[in-house]
Amino acid sequence: MTDLQQHIEAKLQHQLQPVYLSVVNESHMHGTPSNDSHFKVIAVCEQFDGMRLLQRHRAVNKVLADELAGPVHALALHVYSPTEWQQLHQVPDSPACRGGSQLDNN
């Protein structure tokens, strides 16, 4: 686990207090194996109960605003209430990278 991955996990754990959290570094899937630039977050939180998907995404993005303004190029979010999580059979795969990162061009 990379330092940035641990940092993201710690921030989400502290701010959202999820009942389940997984932060996966998917940078290797997008041609940037040495960069911490692409992450997948699966978060199951009590506070997501009754929230619309956009509100959930905004809550996570607010916690990770500094990271999204800096080193994180892509963040695949899978955010659920505990009830939704219990009914879920599989988390969707992250979408393929469409490029556009300038990380390797600096």
C-alpha cells in the first residue's frame, strides 16, 4: 500500500466513519505504475442512507478535495448505504482510463 493510498484511507475513515472501506490503487491499469493517480473507493456509510448518489459523491470529494486538486487524476467511487451493501452481489469494475492525464508530461 502506498503512502497516498494510506492517506486517502485514513482521511475517509476519520471523516466518514464507514462500516466498510476499501481504497484500491488502480494506477497500474492506466499506464502510470509509478504514480498514485488512479484510485477506486468503495465506501459503505450509515450517513449515505437516504442520500442521493450525487450527494454521496460530493461528500467523498469534499473529504478528498486536496488530493483531487493535486496528485489524484481519477477516482472511481462506489458508495453505498449498509442496506444497499447487504443486497449487493458485486461491485462494478472501474471504467477504462480515457487518458488526459498530464502527470507523465511534467
